Amino acid sequence: MVDTGDLKIGAMNDLAICEITDKGCFLDGGAEKLFIPRSQMGPDDAVGTVRNVFIYCDDGRLYATARRPRALMGELAFLPVKGSCKLGYFLDNSLRKDVLLPLNETRVPLRQGEEVLVYLYLDHEKRMCATTRFTRKFSDTVLPGYQAGDVVKVMPVAITDIGVKAVVDNAFYAMFLNGEVGSTAEIRVGRKLYAVISRIRGDRRVDLVPSDRKDSMSREQDGDQATGMSLPGSVPEHGEHERGSGAGGSDAPSRESVQVAREALENVILGKLREHGGFLPFGDHTPPGTVEKVFHSSKGSFKKALGSLYRRRLITILPDGIRLTTTGTSS
């Protein structure tokens, strides 16, 4: 069995570059190094740079790619059928490795080119597989933390006599009711959209209405397949640098002032780590707005600070955050 360590298989992970070669770079995966080709590297990538990559298993080995698939493990997706075999159907998840939909996980025969709504999971060998039998994967009632008025991401999964049934945030079921505010006529099964929680009933079941919000949802439908580019959940950081407001950049900060600012940010990060028991759930996956609010820094400067701390062996970079090393604790 492959040793996955702290890696999340079938998910996006934040990993630091630990070695660069002519053909690409190796990422620090803990138990082993994971390779990504130079075509998926950014122009400013260096040892210590944190990359947000998808991790998957094939033939007992772990692989990483900077390309985000259409769907991650634990998510619903509308995937096209690429082919079939005696075990089932191969679905296109925009990766080199197709996803297997076993015959016993689908209710009807499928044809090549047809799209099917599936839920992705890991089998006993940690390979990504799909199933159309996902009814029991989600709660029938609202989860803690949600309230009326919240804007949420939903995946419509079925048309019923009373409206359209949908899954909210890959977590629980809700309904777009016929006759409620907003139209259900344009809601399509398998097409993600934003919605507003209009009501949470006494039995904790949820009603929805369509939201006017449209931003970025089209990108999330198909994933970001651009080689060497940032993925949903991040912003393009490569080549980012500080600019002054003067003509021709004459007011740009000096190298010394930039260095002082970076060292100050590194000290802030170390201080917050010590305040929170040596771990913080921050990394390349953290939205720029959150970084700015907590650290008063741009996302690009934050990532460069993490890279510097990693190279100095003061922190380790995990898939879900950063942790102080023994060196960082004592420094």
C-alpha cells in the first residue's frame, strides 16, 4: 500500500518545491518527492516556493499535477464518458488518468460522449472512482453554521414534482421549490450555480432560490486547465513585485526596504504560529483577502515569506497549513 503520509489523495495540496532539475521540479511530499514537469512551473518558482497541486494514485504510486481536475474527491460532477471496459466506464476528469465508474455503481448503460452525474470517492487502493449512487452521501438536513440569507454553491441533482433537488456545498440536500421567488425553469441538473438559502424549516430541511451572483462559477464548471497558471482558490502570483506610483517606477522601494519588510512578515508569521500551538491553517489555498486581513500582506509576499521560512527549516509546509519545526520553536 502506498504511503500517503499527510497528503490528501484526490484533493489539492500545498507542497513546497524541494529540488529543481532541467526537466521540472520535485515537491516535498513527506515520505517521497513528487515531480511536476517544467511546463507546469512558473517563471519565479524556486526551492521553497509553495505550489498548490492535485495528488492522485495510479498503479501504487503517487503523482502530482498543477492542473486542477473538473472534480475532487468527495465532490459531485457531470463527467463525459471516454470509453468502457469489462469493469465499467472511463470518465474524463481532465487528467492523464481517467476515473473508473464501476458497472455496479451505475444504474443504466452509458455511451461514449454521454455525460453522467457522479460522486467521486477513493477505493481501497486509494484510486479515484465514481458512482451514480450518491443518495446517502449527503445529509437531508442543514449542517451547523448555515443560516437563511447565506449565498451558497449548489449542484442540482434531480427534478421532482415539487421542484429541483440540489446538493449544497457537497454537504447536504436542499430544494428549489416550484412557485417560490425566482425561476426554476433555467436550472439544469449537473450545472453548478449560486443560490440563496431562503428558509430553514422546523425539520432543518432547506429551501433555496437562485442567486444573482455569477462571478467565477463558469471557471469552476470545467476547472482551470491552463498549464503553469494559478488555479481556482488562488491568484496569479508569478512575477509579482512591488511597484511605486511614480513614472517609470522611480518610486519603487529599494531592495533593502523590501528585505526589511519580508523579514518583518516572517517574524509575524512565526509569532502567530507560536501563539497558536505551532500550527496555522494557511497556505497557497488561503484566499488573498484572508491573508491580507490576518497578516496585512499581499498573497505574493506571504508566499515568498513562507518559502524563505521553509528554506531556513523554520517551518514545514503541510497540505492543510504550516507548522513550526523544532528549529523554529527555539529560534
